[in-house]
Amino acid sequence: MTIISWIILGLLAGAIAKFLLPGRDPGGLIGTTLIGIVGAFIGGWISARWMDHPITKDFYDGTTWAAAIGGSLVLLVAYRLLFGNSRN
């Protein structure tokens, strides 16, 4: 995948993760994109390391999307555990 593909995947995965786990999180377009990109790396690493299922580099692969969204959800949960209600 190209850099543009990673950015698009990150934006969409971050948006889906925020939709599935609503609440006050670091926001905006850039924050959502960064959450999605970092979440994609986390999800891919978890999938390859512990699930023995390496992620392909194909943009249209469902496993890539599932790992990116799952990693983004993990990142959002970790953010909420660490920072809680500090954004009130």
C-alpha cells in the first residue's frame, strides 16, 4: 500500500472505531487519522504476533480492515483508561 492508502485506511478505521466506541476522545480529522494509522499498526502487530495471522498489504483485504479497526479500538480504550475524564 502507498502512504495515501495508509492515510485513507487510518482515517476510515479511526472514524469507524470512534463510531463504535462513542465518547470524548482526541478529535478532529487529524486526531482520528492518527488514531486509525497507529491502530492499524497495533492491530497488525497483534494479529501477526499472537494470532499467527500476518496481515497482507492489500487495501481491500477484510483482515487488514478488521485489524486496523480492532487496533484503533484498543488504542481508544487505552486512552480512556489512561486519561479518563480529563477532557471535561
